[in-house]
Amino acid sequence: MTFLTFNKTIQIRLLLQFLTTLATMTVLPYIIIYFSKTVGTFITGFMFIFVLTASMVGSLTGGYAADHVGRKKVIVLSEAIVSIGFACVALVNSSLFTMPYITFFLFMVIYFFSGAAEPAYQALLIDVSSLDNRRSIYTYSYWLRNLAISIGGIIGAFLFFNYHFFLYIGIAFCLFISLIITISCIKETYTPVPLETIPKRGNTFLKGYSQVLKHKSFTAFIVANLLLISMEEQLTNYIAIRLTNNIPEPQAFLFFRADGINLVGILKSENTLLIVLLTLVISYFVKKYNDRFIILLGVSLYFIGYILISLSDVPILLIVAMFVATLGEMIYLPVKQTLLADLIPNHARSTYMAAYSLFSFIGISTAGIFILISTWLSAAVMSSIFGCMGLLCLLIYLRLTDKVKKHSHHRTT
């Protein structure tokens, strides 16, 4: 299926996702540098933890709310506050004055409501999609998001440090446009179940999420996703440290010289470039295969690539390994999202997506643990751990795809 065949709501949502992601990525990758220069690295570390926590709490709050008041209300309220938040950030970072601590508070508000909107966005896409087109929808979503990240990041690299005021204004304007289009063009996709019809044990916030974690298949899925994210995070954490230490001096690489830090940057750039250029091409070639084969193949290539990166110091081998890992990522990710959509119940989609986001944050946070244990373990042992993570991930997906296949067959019969 092509973009033009999607439901109008899906088309609008994907285009708005591209617009807002492009706008916000002109500043978000550089905020840490801004705070480290204005308040120091030590305080910036604590600020980062608080902002990340605000995003997680916002995601849980927004997910629960979207299942009880509707997706659109949560999205509209969140986008309105985030738009105002960026306008205020521009105000306190103008040519007249710079207020880093007020900026920090505003970013906590921004991340809270951005986190609150995300489960509602994801649930909205599931609401208006079908089993037949979800893989295509997630393929386009994945491609558009990475395209927006790459364009936004390049714009920010050139403009942030001298023109951040105008970038903040631009983000506020783009979010305002998104808000207006959402209000006028997107209809509510979910009618909440009346509270009085829900058993009392599921009415409260905490009990609602405890019910999510009792869903064994979903819990297994988020564990597998945690393993995937944890592996990806090693590139800018454990692997980056290892390459920096092992290749302190520039080595000959193709037509130039690169040290460990340069190689990490090259690998990240290769990953983004391949996704932007090849995602739609790869999806065309794998569309004839079933979901089970695709996700197992993709996850296998993904872990093989990253395990090779965690072992090798040879630049050309690192490039090849990143190609393998990125190929695996492009193959498995749309199917993974489709599998997620198939697992969650209709009445609690936003709540489930919020729990999924929370475990994604936990996956990101595990990077620090691997950095710590790498001080005692060799590269070979670390790579063996990554291999065990990959095998566990494959076993989980093998079991889940079998269950989903049986469930789908039961529904059709």
C-alpha cells in the first residue's frame, strides 16, 4: 500500500509528525550543550534526569487519560501547552536576557506534555488502521520520522548556537499549525468506555497499569523491545567509549583519517542515511514475506551487526557491520510495531502504549549499567552478553508471532 491509499486521518497525522519532528529536532539534540555552557555539566546531569522523568510521568498520565477522555482531547491540550511552552522558551532566551533555570522548568513542562501526547498519537494510528495496512503505515512513519530527524538536526547544527531564539519561535509556530489542523481535520477516533461499566478494580491509575503488566504476551513484547533499545544505545555509550579508548589516534580510512570519536559519528550518520534512502526500498522487497520470518530475520541481522561493532576496531568492518545492523532495523521495525498493535486490547490502547514507552525509557537507561560493568569485563564477554540478549529477543518474538498467528486465525474463522 502507498501513502495515498491510507485513511485521511493517517495521512494528516504522518505529515504533522514529520513537521513537528523536523521543527523540534532543530533544538533538542543541542539542549544539553546549551545547559552545560550556562549552568555547568554537573547540574545539567541532574536536569537531564528530571526532564526524562517528566516525560515518563507525562506518558503514563497521558496514556491513562486518552483511554478515559479520548485521544483528541489529550493531543489538543498537549500540543497547545507545548506550543506555548516553546514560545516562552524563546522569550527567556532572547537577545535581552538568558534565563537557564526558567528554561529548564519550561522544558520539564514541554517534555511532560510531549510525553502525554505520544501514547494518544500511537493509539490514534491503531484506531484508524487495519491489519492489512499497518505494516505499510509504520514503514512510512519510521521513514518520515528519520527523514525529519536528519533534516532538523542539520538545520540545528548550523543555526542553534547563533539563532536559537528564531528556532524556538519556529517550533512554536509549527506546533500551532499542527494544533489548528488537528482541531479542524482530525476527528475523535475513540469513544471512551463509561467508567461505571468498568469493574472497580480497573478504575484507578495504578491498578489500570497493573492490569497491563498482567498481560503476559504484552509484557514479553516490552521486554524484547527493551533488549533492542538497550543494544542500540550501546553505540553512543559503551561502544563509543571502547572505540575512543582503542583508537585514540586517527587511522587511515578510505580517503581520510578518523579516530574512535570520528568513527562513532560516521556510524551514526551511516545509520540515519541508510534509513532515509533505503527504508521504502527494503519494504518493497520484503512485503511478500510473512511477519514472523521478517521480524526474526531483521532482529538477527540487527544483533549480528551490533555484536560485530562491539568487537571490531577495523574501520571498514565497522561500516559493513553498521550496514547489517541498519538493514535488520529497517526490516524488523515496521513489523514489530504491527505486532504491538495486534497485542493490545481496543479499550486500553493508550494505556498500553504508555507502558510500552516507559519500558523504552528503561531500555535507554540501561546504557549506564553496561558502561559500569564494562570496566570489569572484556570486549569478548560484553559481546557474549549482547549475543545472549539477541537470542532471548529472538525466542520471545518466535513465541509471540506464533500466538498472534493462532489468534488471527481464530478471529478469521
